[in-house]
Amino acid sequence: MNLEEYEEDFVPGKNIHEKEDHEDQMFFDDITGVQLDTQEVLAARQELQWLHRAKVYEKRTIEECWQRTGRGPITLKL
């Protein structure tokens, strides 16, 4: 899955569906594997929309990241 496909499905503000569209989705904690409450996950994602509105970050290429910082990019899980 490339970044654009990921954003369409998971990044708040990119492709927000009605809650009913997500009721059959299941979300799991990356570390423990415990299933998370779907409505709470969707609510948290809505709260994170400020990242996009505030333009806290810009997408850049991985190559530019390595050139400018000498390190790989950080990740932001939503």
C-alpha cells in the first residue's frame, strides 16, 4: 500500500466516512494486539484533524530526509 492509499483510508480529513461505514471495522493495538473500541478509535482520529489544519508537517521524499538529517523519516500513526 502506498502513502496515498493509506491516507485515503486512514488519515483524518482525507476521506472521512459516516460512522456507520466503520461499524464493521475492527482496530487492534499494535503492541498488545488487544481489540480497540471502534467508536473511540474514530473519535480519536477526528481529534487529530488539527494536524492537517495546522499544517504541522509537510510530506517530503525519503531521500530528502536522509540528505537533510542523515536519518530516516519518523512515523506518525493515526
